[in-house]
Amino acid sequence: MTDPIQPAADGDRIAAVRFRPTPTATAKRRAWLNPWRVGGVVVLVAVVWFLWFIFTAKSVRIEATPASAVVEVDGGFAFRLGDIHLMREGDYRVRARAEGYVDYNRRIDIGRDRNQTIPFTLTPLPGRVTFAIDPPGATVIVSGSDLRGTAPATLRVPAGPQAIHVSHPRYEDGTVEFEVTGRDQAQTVTLALLPNWADVTLPTTPSGAQVHIDDRLVEDTTPGPIPVLAGEHRVVVALPGYKPWQDIIFVEARQPITLPPIVLDKADGTLAIESSPKGAGVTVGGVYAGITPLTVGLDADKPLAVSVFKVGYAPRNLTIELASGQRRAINVSLTALTGDLSVETRPEDAELWIDNEHRGLASGVFTLPAVPHIVEIRKEGHAGFRKTVVPQPGLTQQLNVKLLTLEEARLERLKAVRTTGQGHELVLLSPSKLRMGASRREPGRRANEVIRDVELTRLFYLSRHEVTNGQFRVFAKGHSSGQFENRDLDHDTQPVVGVSWHEAALYCNWLSEQDDLQPFYREEFGKIVGFDSTALGYRLPTEAEWAWAARHVGGTNLLLFAWGDQLPPPDRHGNYADQSAAHTVGRIIFGYNDNYITSAPVGTFPPNDKGVYDLGGNVAEWVHDFYEIPSGSAVVDPLGPRQGDYHVIRGASWMHGTVSDLRLSGRDYGIDGRPDVGFRIARFAE
């Protein structure tokens, strides 16, 4: 035992000593911290956590097609029990792979429901399709795509129903519909094209004569048979020492014909004709005989008119008389005809090429042979000009050309008006800078109308009219816009209402597919999950585009109302809450009457200066952007926030009669359909 502690005497010092636990305390602590106890605690915590996870996790069935796909889930703890995954709420990424399919990699959102099913289908890889076409050399084009080849060809064709168009110069076109298995599997499509020609036999006496079909010398000699394309043709048979024979024949595809026996008359004399240049046509006694070099037989002691001619040259007319048994050779030189081409261009320093030969500045008069010439005018920074010109002998032909700048040429290529397959007319708009929002001093201004400078650089198309009930019902057959206070909103020519932003965006994608355009909005399982700003498919106009189309009138001038700066609107300017709607809506425009209590047929009232109807009235309109209160910073080509709870609504409607609502800078928002909200379509021009 240690000595008992004695109180210190006066003047003694108290000193610190090192603490040493008693052996009993140390042993107890070591016994408590043994590995079994620590392991037990860890196991207990793990069991508690696992039980918490089991009771709070969602039961998620991930159904992949094909069923053989290997599925992996990333992004959080997921416990798999057979076909079921236990997962907490939140975002996960699903990856799947299967032989013969494109790898799947998508984000999924696990919601609050206790039991959930996530179905998805992997896209099969294209199939390796070999096209065995008879005859070889045929051109194969897969319908609706850029896939093409020359048979025999093997192409990678997307899985599913497909069709090909097959063509060959001497055969009738053919079409084959087939199903592509895909999954990188090989398959063969066969087709035998039907000949678009028939064999023609020309039994001549003597045989071995040359045959010209439509002025073209064929390889085979009489009697043939000679394959001739279907249709009407001129046939000339010529043999040195004999008079030429000619006739018109009509050939039906795959119907061989044999002409009656042809006895060639022996010529009394022989004329061999050459020309400079070669390839000139020859007539003897007004009858076409062939092209040079040519040997023809002539009656003896009889003067015959021989004409040698070629495009771009003056014809030579000769009178030839041969004695019996005489053989004569002539060489005819043709004189080239010329014409004058007068060229004027803007800008004046553009340069001229004729038949790929540089001729200096594109200005002046040029004398050219009277044959087709390729005329090109070029200048750096400008779109080139190219045209085939045939000078006329004795005449001066005028060619006045204004070269467009590259930007002007780009605009020239774009159509001013485009029409969709469903009949929507869209006008091309070239936007500029715009100040959006309203001053705080402006009467009726709301807090969300923050002033901000916007620059729009992309040309876009905007539909002249709001989408009608009739047009929307082609997409959604069961849709009804309903009534308001017993007033019908559902006529085919009235603007569609009662549609959510989501339904309007789906309509845009459907319309893009009808016109073979890349959809602007990205869909997953029938839900809009984003957009592709590079796509040229139909979409809702952006808020900035809508504001520019509605307000911009040149320079920095902006409209306050759709009609100007003062109330009330001019007589029958547009469809707003007028006196006729006094018993239907809350606030009206006093002193104004447009004679429509609810929505009017689209296009009833005059368009604005851009040719667009009802931008400030009839129905308010969904635009593309998610709703937010802007920061006020300058932006270029804004598409709005990437996500949000609501979407912007712009423009007044037949229900609106207050200054706040009628102003073109007014902003509303929502997500669901309303009886006074419709939409119009837009798309980028390029």
C-alpha cells in the first residue's frame, strides 16, 4: 500500500507526480476493447443501417429488352434481389449491354413510390445487308437515308422495316421492302431487275451492215440481234457500196422484234466523207445518212444534195454526182459560227472564266464560237456565278451579273416562306438586338419585367398563325378545347387551347417527324427531358424571339401595345377583352369592340409588319423558356434556364383588358392548359 497523503507543512512545496492506473483498471479497459466486442459493435451498426435501408428503400424493377441484357446501376447504394433493386430516392445512372445492341447509358430518377418499374429497350446494332442485284452495277438506295451503294454491295442498315430503290440505266427501276434483323447479323436481299430493252433483229441482204440507233453507231452488225432500249428510235443501216436504209421503230421492253427482210440496193457510186471537226451529221438527198467519217452509196449519173452540219458551225451544202462504179472521197471543213457576249458585273473588279480559261476582268464584249460555254464570274468574299451560255450568231447576248456577298447568298438560299406538311406557313425572320423588359416608370409594369439587352444572331422561322384545333387534332384526335361560359372554343379554325406546355412541345416533335426534321425536344418515355439547340426541328419560339417579332419595328423602336402606344386600340385591330365580352370576363377595354366574345378564327385580324397574325391578342401563347426573373445581364441567343417549375406565357388574349396584360412586355407563367392560352411554332433556319 502507498503511504497516506500527509498535509504539507508550512513552506513545503507540492510536486506533480505521473499518474499510473491501477492494474485492475487497465485490465478492465483492455477487456472491454477486445476484438470480439469491437466486431460486435460494427456488426450491430451494419445491421441497424441495413434495416434502415430495407425499410426506407424503394422496390425498383428494371426491365430491359432484350432480357439477356446485363444491367448495372451507378450513383448510390443499390441492393439487388433477383429482378428487384432496392434503391433510395434520387438520381442513378443505368448502364446495360447485350451482344448485338448499342450500349445503353441513361440517367433515371427514383421517386417516392414504394414500387416502381423502369422499362427500357436497347437499340439493335445495324445489320450487315448484302444486296445481290441482277444485273451487277445497279445503284442501290436505302429509302429515307443517305445509304447507297453499287451492287453487289454490303451496307450497314438500321434494324427494322426498310425499303430499297434499285436503278440501272438499261433496266426498269425496282423496289424491295424487307425486315432488317440488325444486331450486326448478316443477311442478303436479292432482286432481279426487269430489262428495259428488247432484242431487235434486222435481216439484211447482204449482212454485216453497220447500224446507227438515233445517230449512235452500235457495236453489233446486221442481222443482230441488237439490244435497243424501249421507246421510239430512228434506225439507219449503212454498208459501203450500198445505199443507206432507214426507218422509225417502236420497241416495247422484253418484246423481241424482227423487222421484215431488208434488201440493200447496190450503189452505183461510193462517197467517203470526212469532216473537220469530226462527228458532223450528213444528209444525202434530204435523207439522214449518219455522222462523219461516213461512207455512203449514191445513184450514178444523178446529182444529189449532200449537207454536212454540226452545232456551232455553218453547214456546208454540196452537190455530188458520181459515175457508175466511181469512188470519191471528200474532206469538208466547217466554219465555226461566232456570237458576241457582252458581260457587265457588280462589283466591277470581279474576274471572268470561260470554259475554265481565265479571261481577266468580267467586263467587256467577248466573241465566242456558237457552241455551249461555261461562264464563271468570281470574286473573293462573294458567292460565285456559273452559267452555260450559247452565243447566237449575228447577235450580241447580254449577261448582267450582280455577285452576292457570302451573307447575301446565304439569305438568298433560304426560303422566305416555308409550309409544313400540316399546312402551317412560317415566315423567315432576321432578328437583331433588342431591349427586353420595361422601365419601372412604365404604367402597368410588373416586377418580373427586368430590362435586359438581348442579341439574336440566328435566323428563324415563325408561323403566321397560332396552331388551330383542326391542326392539333391530327396529332391528338381526342382533344377538345371545350367551352367558356357556354361559348365554344373548339371550332377547327379557332386556336387550340387547354393544352399544357408539355403537350405543345410534344406536338412540335411530332410535326418534325412528319416533315423528316430532327426533333428539337428530347423525349424519354413520352416525357420532354431537354432539348437540342443544334436541331432544326419545330419548337416553341423562345421568349426573346417572341418579343422581337411582336415589338420590334426598326432600329431601337419598340411597340408598347400591339397597335402602338395609346389606348384604346384602333377599330377591329385584334381580339382583346372588348365591350362584347363585358358579361363574360372581368376587365374590358372601354370604347373598343372587336365583335368576338371568346377566341376568333386565326387570321381574322390584320397581321403585323412581319406578316405574323395575333401576336398580341386572340390567345396568349406558350414560349420555349422556363420561367425565371432575369438578372438584367446582356445575353446572346438566350434559350432560357435549363430547368424550372414553370414556363413563360407571352401576349394578351380575348380575356385581357388591363394595361398590364395588354402591354407586349408583360410576362405570365404556368405549366397546365388554360382556356385562353395556345401556342404557335417556330424553328431555326440553319
